[in-house]
Amino acid sequence: MRLHIEYFDQNETFAGLLPREGIVEGTPSCADSSHIWHLLRLDNPVFYESTEYSHFLLASRWEGHHIGEPEPTSVFILLVPSSFEQVADGFSHKQFLHVAWGMASVRT
């Protein structure tokens, strides 16, 4: 699934780095969150606070709304450093920087 991510709220500094697009590589289960997380490989990495990030971890913020539905949904955006080898099942969302809220929509 291809997603388009736009800025929504919570970090005006990060807003200038969006929009971004990428491909969902998986939905790893999180050990300390009931949200459904999507690992998005970005078409182009994000450089934020002197670190390169190749992936976002995204989860819908809105109850009853899911990433991938026809209508856009608000998401938590967590940054996954390019140096991070893999986000596997059982990961902790606390391992990653929650940088902002975004809006995710499907691209075809």
C-alpha cells in the first residue's frame, strides 16, 4: 500500500519536512500499544535534528478509523532511523521519537 503523509499538528518545526510518500512494508505488533502500527518506507529519507530517518511508524489516532481506508485518517508519526536494522514484532513504541501528528491517505 502506498501512503501520502501530510502534516497535521504538534510540531511546527517538523511541518516543513512534509508531505512525504512511501510504501508500507509491514504491520509489526507493538508490545506496549494496542494501536495497529504501519511501517512506512519513505521514498526519500527525512533529515531531522542531524539524523537521517528512512521509515515512519504510523498508527491511526482516531478510534474506528484505520490507515488504508478510502478517507484520510489522522496518525501518530514516529521516526525510525536509517541505522535501525528492523522493526520486529514485539517492538516498543517508546524506542522511537514521536515527532508529530499527520494525515495519511492512500495513493494509487
